[in-house]
Amino acid sequence: LIRQRQLTILAVSFGAAFLLLLLTVALLVSVPKPAPAWIPAAICTVIAALAGFKIRDTLISTTQSLERGNLQREELAIELQQQRSDIDTFAEGLEIAIFICDEKGEVLYSNRKVSEMFNFPEPQGKTVLGVTLSYDLQNLVTACANSHTKQISELSFSYPQERVGYCEAWPQPEGRQVFLSIQDITELRRLERVRRDFVANVSHELRTPLATIRAMAETMSEDKAQLKEFAERYLPRIVSEVDRLTLISEDLLSLTTAESNPVHKQVCDIAEVFQNVVRQLEQKAQGKGLSLTYAGPKHITLEANISQITQVAFNLLDNAINYTNYGAVAVNVEEQESQVQIVVQDTGIGIASEHLPRIFERFYRVDKGRSRATGGTGLGLSIVKHIVESHGGQISVESSLNQGSKFVVTLPKGNIQSQSSS
Ligand code: ADP
């Protein structure tokens, strides 16, 4: 625009100078002879000089505006480059897989998450099907390209591992490309399943004692003649079923508390906690003819919730006694550089390897009958795991059938500089 305006001024200046020259020549022709020869020469020189100045000014300002334009263009190019690299960094950092494909599903661009999710280092140039091994996803892209409308679907992927993805494909507004995003919702769906199972398990666990109580109460109310006899027979069972319901509700409450963050920590003498629980369970162990021993320092302090750690100790030791018929249960507490390690070992019935990965799940029991007979709710180990993990620790188990089990808990010391004393 600037250049056009300058050129117009230049043309008008030339035109005006030319007209002036014509006017002068006409004037000279009409002036009576002889006219002095320098007059036309002088007029021509003045006109030429004026035109020259105008041309020079116009050229200078044209060059300046051109330079300004170039500078602005360069600045815009740098800004554009910066924006592109910002968008690239943004796309690379996203935890959502992003593709840009052509209408046949050939990948033109993909972010880091795509390579990570499908274990495919260089997806560009390949098809969506080739990268993800999912016909459904490929169809989603082509359906989007053909209909030019947004397509949404929840799809399962089996390579390199089982996953569930929330997939959206939408068309480029003025073009033939398709944008595709995949959000990994595997964990979300797993948690939903766990929650559904949990609710089903809780209602099942509550229904059994409630049904028993109801049946016994009904029998007593129906046959008044035998009320005394029934009462003697059924009342202790009713009390024990109510105790069981109380136990389940207490365990559910502990589980909820263990899951709710943050943990209220205080200075906790973990060695003392385990020694107290050993003392508390000594009689129970003796009753079964088992030896129950504690080995380790008398005091080790760390940052923890005392009542929750007491529950960890109780659940592990109570289980060890419940599932051991002969031999011993031993607790070993050891202070390490930045953590405390607790080992609870027994010589009991052990756990078959196929059950090991599941024993920390809520309500999972290897032998339901045995667990019930010992007053178990199937929640003990999941409470332990939640408490340990909410304290930043870990729990693991090793076990051999009919030889015994070994539970190892590690807990970080926190900010406390603990001093152990033996
Ligand atoms: P429960 O209330 O049934 O004891 P837990 O969650 O404490 O529930 O334990 C889950 C299951 O793990 C138990 O039912 C039992 O089958 C198994 N288990 C736990 N501790 C031991 C152990 N020390 N030895 C053998 N099996 C065990």
C-alpha cells in the first residue's frame, strides 16, 4: 500500500514537471524574437532541479517504508516461529495422545504420548491402524474425514497392553486433515470396577449376618412355646453376628480413614507400638501353643499416626497367629538409614502363589470359611496396605504353602532424627 502511494506521487510529480516544461516551451515560442537564450535554459534547469528533488525525496521515503515493512515481516516470522515452538512444547507435554492425519488416516503429526502409549517411535508417515493396531480407531478417522463431523468413541486397545481410550476425531475447519485425540482412561475404568465390586462385596458381607439374625428372630417370635429353648440356642449366635457386623463397619471406617489424606502424623515410637501389640496378643498365641517373639531396639521414633501404625501391627500379627497352627510368629524391627523395616514372619499355612497378588484387595480371602471362623472380615490386609502407603511406605509378601509367610513393611522416618536404644 505504501509503495503504491509513493509511486502515485512519483508519477504525479513527473506529470506536473512535464506539463510545466511544455508550458515554458509554448511561452518561449510565443515570446517575440530575439529572446535571450539563457531564459529557456534557466527555466528548464529550475524545473529539472525541482523534479529531481521530488524524485529523491520519494525514493528515500519509499526505501524507508520498504525497510520498515521488511523489519515488521521479520518480527512477525520470529513471533510465528515462537508460537509454533510453544504449541509443539505444549503438545509434547500433554498426557493425551494427539494425531494430525490426512483423510486416509496417514499420520502427519503425532506427539510424544502417541509414541509412549503405542510403543511406536516414529509414527509419521504410517497409518493410524499401523501405529495403534486398532481398526476401530482407523474407522473413526475415516468416518470423520468422510462426514466432516466430530466422532467420539470409547475404544479398547490391546497393544502393547490392554488399555481403554476416550477417542475424539474432528475435521480441520477448512481442509481435509483430521485431528485425533486419545485420552487413556484405563485407570478410571479400573477404579470404577473396584468401586462397583466394593459396593457389591459390602452389601453381600452385610446381608449374610443380617439374614441370619432375621431368621433366628423370626423363629423365636413364631413359636412362643419354645421361646426359652430358642433364646438359649439363638441369642449367642445373634450376639456374635452383631459383633461381626460391628467389626465390618469398624474395618470399613478404618479403610476410609486410611484412604483420606493427609495423614495426621506425630512422633511415634514404632518399636514400642510393636512390643505393645506383641504383649496384647501373647495370650492368644499361647492359647494356640505358638511362640510369639519381638526382636529389635526398644525405641525407634519416626513420624507417623500412632493409632494407624498400631492397627498395622495388630492386623499383621493377628493374621500370623490366626493362620499358623504350629511353630512360631516372629517380629523383627530394624532401623535403617532413612527408613524402618518391620518383618512379620510365621510358620503357618502359607499362601499359594496364585493368591498372592490378590490378598491386599478388599474382601479377598483365600479360604472364606477359615477367615470367617477366625473372625476375619477380609479387610485387614487392605487396611494395612493403605495405611503403609499413605505413610509413604511399602509392603511386600513372600509365602510358601504349608511353610509360612513373611510380610515386610518399610516406613520412611520422616523429618525426625530418630535414636534407637536396645
Ligand atoms: P482376613 O480378615 O480374612 O484375615 P485379611 O485381609 O487380613 O483378611 O487377609 C486376607 C487373606 O490373606 C486372608 O483371608 C488369608 O487367606 C490370607 N492371609 C493373610 N495373612 C496370612 C498369613 N499370615 N498366613 C496365611 N494367609 C494369610
